[in-house]
Amino acid sequence: MINRAVLIFVLMSAMLKVEGNSHHQPASTKPHIVVILADDLGWNDVSFHGSDQIPTPNIDALAYNGVILNSHYVPALCTPSRASLMTGKYPIHTGMQHLVILEAEPWGLSLQEQLMPQYLKKQGYSTHALGKWHLGFFRKEYTPTYRGFDSHFGYYQGFQDYYDHSVKATFAPYDGYDMRRNNTVDWSAQGKYSTDLFTEEAVRIIDNHQSDQSSLFLYVAHLAPHTGNRRDPFQAPDDEIAKFAHIQDPERRVYAAMVSKLDESVGKIVAALRTKGMLDNSVILFMSDNGAPTFGIHSNRGSNYPLRGIKETPWEGAVRGVAAVWSPLMKNTQRVSNQLMHIVDWLPTFYAMTGGDVQDLGEIDGMNMWPMISEEVPSPRTELLHNIDDIGDVYAALRRGDWKYIKGRVHKGVADAWYGETGRNMGVGYNAKAVMNSLVGSTLAGFITKKQIMEKIAKQGDGHSFSASASSKETSKWKLLQEETVHRLRGDAEIICGGSNTNKTNSNQSACEPHKAPCLFNIRDDPCEQINLARDRPLVLLSLEESLASYRKTVVVARNIPSDPEADPGLWNNTWVSWHDELDMLTDLDITSESTKQQRLLFFMFTIVTSVIIILSLLMFLVRSVSPSIKIASFPSEAINVINVFKISGYSNTAKDEKLDSEQEYK
């Protein structure tokens, strides 16, 4: 027994030494949190949802090893979605419910709102943001490093050119550079592909992180697969594009390459965590901010098939977002969850994982979902608000249980149908082995294998047999992904709609025209929103309308402000800047300049007056100095005789007066 104990000790010491040399163990007990956010990624554009067209082996491997969140909901647009993630609140409760922050608009997420990185910093986290911000920048106080992030490398706007990082305003002639390292314009990024830049920075941050000092919150908000400027919207490296010759449409082909680079990024980030020894105490979330814009402004040709609608609409294609989460801290993995969850739930979920009390977050709409994610217990969420927007195309949408209510429409209903490529029957097939051998697949396989070995050694230390067969029969939470599991999970995650994607009706059902009357759908039975049951289930409809009325009482006025021409980068060295701060500085300089002019004029006048006074004083001094030496001459005798004559002649008084006058005059 002693020899066995010694052997076990030696083996465990050796394993820990090897692990310590290549994978430094974190001292912090709080999990590292990594959020990888895709931009405008379509539901059908990750291959774990059933499409063969665009392989995403790294994303798939992360999803299959963790939990696929198949009922994860998001707002329909970029700005509202990011505001919800950061605040844990629905957009109607932050004034972010209407559209997005356009390039030259001077507004942002209220400074009264506390954001996720601010809460996590209080929990001792190092916080870093990469990529897209899109929550306001007209004043520096709205930018990432003023809102809880220790660092930010990326751009303030909603998109940028993938190579030159310029941003051409969507509805205005303004055009300028937008890439920053913290608050300084980073010109060195020019010519480098955005996805690669953000990936490299993420890996650098992980490599340099000191886990014994703090836990890491890393927010990687990718540009991909959002399009670039409309003058050159589809951009990817040539060698990546060449992989997708089976896609006929050239725009869709480049979009596929953009998604592929995103998938590569996920692989490199996960591998970096493993190399640094941070993986065994990490939570990695991958998700999209909203559905794809298959057509229209900033269309990226993404596909939300088989869901209805596109980005910006209240339909499932816009608000049902791609999402998957992996962590060794989860107890029940390799499954698909269909329980309701909303992006607002991540703030309280992460905060609770750090040991924080969710009550500290105040009045938020989010809920702690960790027990549901980790253990598959019932979700506390039974209802969620998609949005209420009373500006322009007025609409409202709500989900409770299986039921979804929609009233109103966007852009007069031009995007209310079903769009996007199916990605099936492409002749390329799905390669499960490529998933398992991907960078994420191999990284997690190595990680899980190491855990299995350590678990086996630990059990042997408790007196278990060294028999491999005995060990294999025991249940372990560490499950290596198998090919059959991949196919099973992919089938569970795929949404299949009955019949063709048309607006079905029968005698008891009405056509859905939400601008005329509200529509009602059973999303569990009809995820593609084909059958309007408003007429068939009036009590359900009424109940949802009552809930919507309650939400309306809490709506905050939308914060939108029209574009400001002084945001034009042409005024600011052809860069997008926090122009209100710049204007304030110029105003201060103008005031200072005018004040200086006045001060100089007063000083000049004072100098002249002072000089005149000094000169006059000197003259008076000189006069007084020489006055004692001046003597008044005596009158000549001739003058005296004349006076006497006047006296004799009777003019004595007059002559006397004149004499006095003459003397005074002489003097």
C-alpha cells in the first residue's frame, strides 16, 4: 500500500509539473469570461445548424462540447443588442429601442447606466474590449475605456473597411479612418485584415494575462461577417475565398470566407487559453448580435433559413440568434437547450458566477441562467420582450412560453418573408472528423484527455483498481466528443419547418398582416412563423396584449439625435473622433484667444498711460530743480522815470496798476 501511495504521488507530481510548465494554473477562483460576438451572422451560417455550405469546424466543436442555446434571443439590430448585453436591460429601458447609432449622430448609451465591465471590475477582473463598440463616441466618456474596460483595440462605429479601416457614413458624405488603441488613433493597423488584427490582439492579451493577480474578462466584438463600406462590402483574403468555389454567387462566396476567418479566430482564442493554462477555469460564449441582412442596406448575403425575416425585423430570422457556450465548470454538456434565454441574461449570469449578488445589479431585465446552462434545470425565464418601437414603422413583439405576438412592421413589410440559401444538397457534405480535428476540437480533446487521466489517478489514490476496464465503466463528466455525438447534436440543433415557407392559412386561420392586426404564432410547433393563430386563440392573444401594455408603461424615451455635420472627419484630420470634445477644446481656445487680445490691448494702453505719466513727472521734477537759479531782473531807470511821469500827470493809480500787471506778466 505504501509503494502504491508513493507511486501515485510521483505520478501526480509529474503530471502537475508538466502541466505547470506548459499550462500555468490560475490562482484566481473566479472564472475567466470570454465573449466572442459575431456581427450579422445568419442562423444558417454555422454548420451545426444543418447547412453544409459554410463549414465552421471550430465553432461547431465548441458548441458540441458545450451547450447549444437554440432558443437564445437578441434584439434585431446591432446597437440595441450590445446595449442589452452590457446593461442586462431591454432596449426600451435604456432608450436604445429605435434603430442604431449612425456614424455622425451625437448620442450613446446613457452614462447613468453601469455596464458589464464596470460590475466585473468590482469583482476583481481585468477587462479588455476588442473590435466594434457602437454604443456612442461623440464624447470620450461614452467610449470603452471610460465605461469599465481597461483597454480597447478596435473601432467606434458600426462597421469599417476590413483593410484600410475607413468608415463611409451610411446616409451622409462623411468618410474617415476609425481604428484605435484605447483613445489614440492607430495608423499602424492600415492594410491588415480586421479579423486577424482582433484575433492577434486577443491572443496577446491572453498570453500577457497574470491569472494570479486577476481573472480575465475578454470581449471580442468581431466585425465579421458584417460588410465593409458599400463601395467594397465583401472582403476576405484570396486563399480563404478559394475554399468556397462550390458557392455560385460571388458575394455569398466572399461572405463564406469572412465567416471562415471568424471560425479560425475562435480556434486561435481557445487554443491560446489552453496554452496559458486558463482553459480549466474559463467560460467561453460565442453568439451573434442579431440575424443576417440577406438584402437591403449593408446586406451581407447571410442566410437565416429556415426562419422568417431578416435583420431589423421582429421575425425569428432577426431575433433568434446563434449561440453556444462551453466551460469545464458546466456539469451537463454535449447537448442542445431549447429553453428560453435572452441576451440580457448574460450580465446576471456572469455576475453570479463571480460570486456576486444579482440584487446588486438593481432593476434589470436579465436573470441568472447558469443553473439552466450548467445543469439543465428549468429556465426561470418564461417571457421575453423582443421590442417596442413607436417611432416611424411602429411595431411591438413579445414571447411568452410557446407563444409569440407581433403587431406592426418594419419598412412596410418588405422583409416579412423567408430568405437565404438552404445550404443543403450542396454536394460537399458535412465532415464530422474535420470538426473533431479542428483547432478547437483537438484543443478540447487534449484538455479533456488530461482531465480524464487526472481523474483516474485521483480515483486510484482512493483505493480504486488500476484496471483500465474497471475505470472505463465508471461515469465521468469528462466526455471526449465522438463522431456519432456530432451527428446527433447537429440533428437536434437543426430547425425543420413543415411544408414550404409560405404564409399558410385554412378556414380557422387568418393571414398575417401585422400592420392591420396582431399576429399570433406557436413557436414550438411553428418556429418558421407560417401559421397565424390570432383568430383561433383570442384569449392567448388578449393575455399577451395585456403583458405588452404593462411593458409600455415602463418605456424610456428613445435617445436618438439627428446627425451632426460637425462630425465630418474632413474637419478632424480625416478621422472619426469624439467631435463634441474637440469642439469644446476649440471653443476654449477661441475664448482664451479673445481674452488674450483684450488683455494685450489693456496692457498696451496701460503702458502708454504709464509712460506719459512718468514723462510728465520727470518734466515737473526738472522744472522744480532749476527754478531757484532764475532771478527776476530790476526795472530799468528809464521805466521808473516813465512811471513817475504818470504819477505827476495824475495817472498814478492807473500807472500803478499797469506796473503791477507788467511785473506779474514779466514774472
